[in-house]
Amino acid sequence: MGRSKKLRRKVLLISVFLMIFLVAYGDFMGIEVQAEQKQETMELVKPMEESQTVELQEKPGAEENSEGDAFEPETLQIISDAFLESYGKKYRPAQIYQYGTARYELQSLEQIKKEIPQKEQAVEETVQYTAVEQAEQLPETYHAWVKDQDTGVETEAELPVKDAEFTNWRWVDGFSLPITVQQYDAEVYYLGDQVVRAKEGDPFAAYAKELLKLAGLSPKYYKITSTRWEGGPWLGEDGYWYRKAEAEGEKYVADCEVIYGDVVMLPAETGYAWKAVYKKMPEITMDQTGSSEEEQKEMMEESFWKELIRQILKITIFLFPVLLLLLLLLLLIHRKTCQKNHSSLH
């Protein structure tokens, strides 16, 4: 009798525990379902990212109808800019063309002849000159080949000087000045309008400034450090005796950067152009969430399978403790039955 009361008490405790578990698990599932529904709702109202559109070299002007909306024809014909045949790939139209809010797909494409008009192009060339001396004349123009950036055609042009900058001034060796003097008497010569006496060693060392002045050179940029005879005297056709000499020294030089530039007129050329015909693509209907009907269908199918798997997992998790409790209950009953049979046998 005592054992029977203990068994009933155990069964009652198991039943109460099972009921508490079912109630708590039901509340938990309700909360989880609500949270998943809220999350799905939040995902549906996410803003849609803007898609990128292909843009060609030329666009037709947007025409408007009487109501003020942009006119979107069923077909478009686009003529590209003119180009040389070898540059055709650069100007080839895209497969998809965006015009207003409509999208157009390329249907046909052909090359047609089109004149490349003459045009102006600004050109600049920078030239570096090193060790430029004061008496040196830099080129006033620069011969250049100007390449058309669009067609690749090259045109000859003479570019004038736009700007020049001198830097890195310094004294260097290498200055030489040829001298020719008329002999007046033994060891006496005419140096310009001046009669000077010149010896064999360094004949004109005392007349450096006079020599620079006769040559038109400034003593600020040139120095004569020595002079020497170049050969002996000779008789000229005019009956006077002459003799050659040479002066050597230093010169004040600089590096120079010269910018040549001008606006060059590029000639007209016979070229080609792309003639492209586009057809309007069907519009994709969008719902309030920004998704198309096809995308909505895929989302619904995906949501169905996710929900099915979720419910199967919930049922499995729910049944496992129930089956475990039932198994324990059956074991207790089986044990009690075995004990009764054993008592009756004895």
C-alpha cells in the first residue's frame, strides 16, 4: 500500500513538470515567432540600392510631350562621334543604353562614313638647354608633331616661345675668342682703332676688356685669362700684313627651361562613325518594397522552405523531452508491475 502511494506521487510530479514545460515552451515559441515576423518585416522595407547605368559618348536631347513628361520612343538611333577606322573599338556603343527612365537594348550596329571636322588643339612642349652662355641664341621656335587625341592623326607645327627660366648660374672653362689683327710695324698691331704692342708669349694679356668690347661680349659673363698666337703673319690681298691669335678664359653659363606652345589648327579628316539602333526593353514592375514580381516569388519560395525547416526543428525539440518523460514513466510502471508479480510468487 505504501509503495502504491509513492508511485502515484511520482506520476503526479512528472505530470505537473510536463505541463509546466509545455506552457513555458509554448510561450517561448510565441515570442520567437513574433521576433522572426518583426525581423522579416524589417528586411522587406530595406531601401534598394541604385543600379549603375551605361553611358555612351553621345545622348539625344530629351523630348517632352504635352504633359511635360520625358518622351520615351520604342526605338532609338544613335550616331557616335567620328573616328579613324583603327579607333573604332574606343567608340563602339554599349549593349545597353539608358535614356530617361527607360533602358534600351542594342539591335543592330554598322559603320558609316563621317567627316572629322577641323578643330583647334592647345599644344605645349618643354625643352631643357644646359650650360647656355650669354652670347648664345636659343631657338625661337620648336618644330613639333601634334597628335590629335581623338583620331591619332599627326600634324606638323612650329611652336613659338611662351616662357623661359634660367637657373644654376656658374663659371665654367671653355671660352675661346679668335682674333685677327693687322700688323702696323714690328710687334705693333692695330686692335680696332687702337695701336698696341704685342709680344710672342701672351700678346694681348693687357687688352682683355678691349678684346671683349670688340667681340660685343659683356665682362659680366666672360673672362679672358690668356692669349696666344696662331701661326705667323701673312700678306693679304690688300697688301697689308695680318696675323691670327686666340684668347681663352671662362664664361658665366646657366641651365634654361624653355616652354614652346601655341593653339594648332588640326585639319579635317575623312573618318567613320557607329550607327546603332536600340529597342526599348520591357519595364520591370516593382512593388512597394522595391522588388520585382520575380524576386518576390523567389523570396516567397525561400521563405516557405525556411519556415518548414524551422517548424520541423521546433517539433523535434518539443517532442524530445515529452518522449523522454514518457519513457521514464513506462520504466516506473514496468518496475512496479515486476515487483507485484514477484510478491505474488512468494
